[in-house]
Amino acid sequence: MSSQLVSHSSDLQCLQAEGYEIEIRANHLLVTHVPYVTVDRTVAYGTLISELSTSGNTTSTPSTHEVWFAGSIPCDVNGNELDIINQRTEHPIDGDLTASLSFSRKPPEGYPNYYEKMTTYVAMLEGPAQAIDSSATSKTGRPMVTDENESVFRYLDSATSRALIGAATKKLELTKVVIIGLGGTGSYILDLVAKTPAREIHLYDGDTLLTHNAFRAPGAASLDELEAAPKKVDYFQAKYDAMRRHIVPHDSYVDETNIEELRDASFVFLAIDTGPSKKLIIEKLEEFGLPFVDTGMGVYQFQDSLGGMIRTTASANDHRQHVWDGGRISFADEEDDDYDRNVQVADLNMLNATLAVIKWKKLLGFYSDFEHEFSSTYTIDGNHMLNEDQTE
């Protein structure tokens, strides 16, 4: 499957978004798992095969109205052959697939695209099949496997193709995104960034996954996993490896001994406690000319309720001084800082991560940005968002 061709072709995107099992093989477009009626009036499944005309990275108008079919003779509900059969000769597609029939049904104006062509033939076969078995469908929504040369994802990103936002999503194809800290906020940042086409995601954390971590992280750690006490970076890499490639774990904290590893990063997320180590990291990120987003949370308990704020601070080459002049990020020892507290709740971690990722996507142009804020705080009890440090 050429995921690039699908992402650039609206007709293929529509087929995929509607749940058809499409495949590109040997320069042919396949729609598999198409139900049809056999001569003995049972429902079987075959494959429709079309030539595939392209122009660069997109499909062009189909060069012929005909299609090939891998399956037996298709019939109506009474077992009579359909009148669309054109040829009854074998046609090899590749070493594993051979068509046995060809169909011909040409509208006066021809087929304008492959969506119209393939769905027209699907309907001719599927209609009689559904009259016998109402559950018979070609729209299975089966995930389409990709290889490493096509995508960072192990299966096609159908969310992007379904929403037709390929051009915007392409802006997120950064070479190397770094997440420092995999606590509650950092793990949710990973959850969101893992679903973007960033080429590599590097994880830095020297801590072990413990029981309390499971209650403020995405997904659900099993009892066996917690008893094994894995390193956080290894646990989360394994979890998301099922979905995507190139998540790189680093079982260490970021300090002066390894900060140079970040020099070639494209973007950095910081989700660590305040303190002198954060100051070192930020100073080096500025020296390297790297954009970053830092997250923070100050939650306090008053009687039997919680209050506080969530902070998101961004920095880029054209806007950095607010970090220092505005005191947006604290570098005090954690126990001396009035802003950062050790009270964390999963929904607040998730919101903190979401705001950080939204700001990242704004900086890359994925989302529109009218305020151009580089600092924002969300106040829990007033449900209030304050934007500061805007650029013109």
C-alpha cells in the first residue's frame, strides 16, 4: 500500500475513509472483501482490480472503465449471471493474485475518478449479496498495513485521510521530537505526539514505572507489568510500538552529561519538575536554537477540594526573553517553589499535555493562531484561560 499516494489522492482517501479494504499492488488498485452471489445462491467474497493511473503522487482519471475480478461467476439473487461480465480469461496481477474475469459497465461520461469507478462495481456485486445476507458488506474498516518505507505508522493513518487534512498533518513530520519526563503530563504528551507523523520520538526519563504512575498515565498497566517494575521509557516505548515505529527510549535524566544528544532535535517538550536541572536544559535548548514547550502544574488542597493552575510556556528563536524577564518558568528547588506542588490528577495531567501539544501544533501551523501567546495559564476553580506574552 502506498500511503503517500492515498494521502495525496482524494478518491482513494474517500474509499479508505468509508471503510473499503483497498490495496495497491503491482500498479493496480484492489478493493478486497467484496461480497457477491455465486451460482448456487450463496454469498462469497472476491476482489475487484483496476488499472491505476497516476500523475506524480496523485491518481488521475481512470484510463479505462473496465475492471478485473478475482472470484467465481457473480450472479443475482436467483443464481443468474450478472450481465457485466466481459471476458472469462485469467489475468495475472502478480505472483500471488490472478483475476479470472473482467467486467464492463461504462457510464456515458466515463468514470471521473477511482472512487466512482470502484464503488459502482462494488454496488453491482454487493446488492444481490445483501439481499441474501444483510450483514454482507465490503466496508469492513480493516486497518491497512504499511511498511517502514511508507510510514512511521504500522497501519495507514485513516483518521487523517478520513478528515481530508493531509496537507495540515504533513506540517507535523518533524525529524526528531524529544519528550523529557514521562510522568503524568509527559506520558500524555507521548500519547498525542505518537499519533502524529513525527519521524522519531525520543523519550528521556530515568525513573521506574510504579503503581501511582498507572493512575495518571494513558491506557491501563496490568498487574504483571507493574510487578515487573519496568523503566518508564521501556514501558511506554513497548506500548506505542504496536502503533508506530521509531520511538527511542533513553533510560536517563537529561543533564550536563547527555544534553548534547538534544542538539539535533526538531522540537522538545519538557514535563519535569522545577529546579536547577531545568534551567540547564532550557539554557542549552536556547543555545542550540531549539523551540520547546515547558509544562507546569500548581495544585493545592483546600479543605476537601482541589484548586490551582496549569501552565504552558513556549519558546522559539524569535521569542524567548519572556521565559527570563517574565519569570514564566521557575528554577527554584521544588520544595521552595510556591507554584509547583506534588498534587497531580490524571485529568489535569492530560489537560496540561493537551495544551502543550496544541501550542506545538500552532507553532508549526497545523492550527490557526490569532493570539500568538507564548504563555498561558488555566485556572481550575474559575475555568479561566489567560494568554500572555503574545507576539505581533
